[in-house]
Amino acid sequence: MTPRGLKTLAIIFALSALLFYSCLSTYMSNLLQSEVTTLKERLQELEAQYEDLSKRHEALSASYIDLQGSYSTLLDSFEKLTSEHLELKDAYAMLNKTYTELLQNYTILQQHLQDYLNLQERYEVLLSEHQALSASYAKLKEAYDKMYFALFSPLLLNETVRPTINDLKRWLAEDDTDKIPYSKWDFVCGDYALMLSVKAKMNHWDVGIVVVLGRDAQGREFNHAFNAIRCVEGLVYIEPQNDQVFYASIKEGSWYHHPGFGQIYVETFVIVVPYEM
């Protein structure tokens, strides 16, 4: 190639290089401009995010400060609760010990209660027996007082009680003097009359003893003791061997009807134990 051609080629190459550089510069400028725009936009976004994060950081810092205060408060509360927990634990231990002691005492008291109930039951039985014995004693004491009075005290007129004939018959029906077997020399008519007189005196009844000496309608000897009492209705006689109550006009030298023996003639009439006439 000629020098002129080489020069021309060099010029062309230089122009081409210049054009390429110009185009490349333009492209790079545009590219950089685009990158700058993108970076600016990104920067704005980052600045916005930074501002938002700053605000959030400030909020979180404030929350952290609040939480730090709450933490301190909670820590104080925790320490206080821990102390109270230890106190409650000690109190629980004491209560548990007390409970165990109370449970033991309760068991002992249960046994004492059972013993008490047994004693109460025994007491009620004994009380019932005591009341029964007291009632029996009262009856015996009353009977004793009456018997003592009948045997050792006089029956005064102002102490004498007149029964009705019905009262007398009811009492005789309950009395067992007539149930005693007759035994010659051991228990005879005078014994019946004396026993009935003493028992009647326990009621403050003035029952006397009379004796009739005479004979019966067949002429057989009649020597007999029996009782006499003045009732509300009047003077009556009692045959103590059969509890018969009868009216009679008994006078020496006259006849009267005696229950169980028939008509009796009175030769002698004797008042052995006086009575209200």
C-alpha cells in the first residue's frame, strides 16, 4: 500500500475511533445518567427508609426506656414476690407441722369422743337405773314411813280419814291379808284382824278390832275376832278372812248375821282395839 493510502487509512481509522469514542462516550454518559437517576431514586428511597427507621428507632428507644422501667419495676416485684414466696414457704411448713399436730390431736380427740360417747351411754343406763332405784326407794320410803307410823305412832282423831265403803272394798280387793292360810295357834282370826288394822292405819283409817263370844245357830261355841270401821256411810264390820264388808247391830244378848258363819248369838262383845264410834 502507498503511503498516501496508509495515511488515508490511518485517518479513517482515527475518525472511526473518534466516532466510536464519541458514541461510547454518549452511551456511557446516558448509562451513567440512568445509573445516577436510579441511584438518586434509590438514595431517596434509602433516605425515606432511614427516616422511617430513625423514627422507629426513636419509638423503639422510647419503648426500650419504658420497658427498662417496667423491667426494673418487675424485677423489684419479682424480688418482693421471691421474698414473700420464701415467707409463705416457711409459713406453709409451719402450717403443715401444725396440721400434722392437729391431725394427731384430732385422732386422739376422736378416741376421747368415742370414750365419752361410751361413758355417756353408760351414764344414761346408770341414770335410768338410778331413777328406777330412786322411784323404788321413794315407794319403799313411803311404805316404810306408813309402816313406821302404823306401828309406832298413834292415829289422832284430826289425822283420821274416813273412806267410803267403795274405797274400803277396793282396798280390800288389793290387800292380801285374806290370802294368808289359816293355821290354828300360828295364824288365827285375831292375827287376821290385827294385820288388817295395822295396814289400814297406813292409810290413816281408824280400823278397830272387836271380839264376839257367843254361839251359832246350831249352839256351837263361837269365839271370833274381826274388824270395825266408821266409813262415810256409817259403821261397818269387816271379816278379814274373806274381805266381806257388812252392816250389823252387834249387841250382847242379841243375834246378828256374820258372813261365812251365819246367825250368831252375842254373849260378850269386846272392843280390843278402839275405833271411831
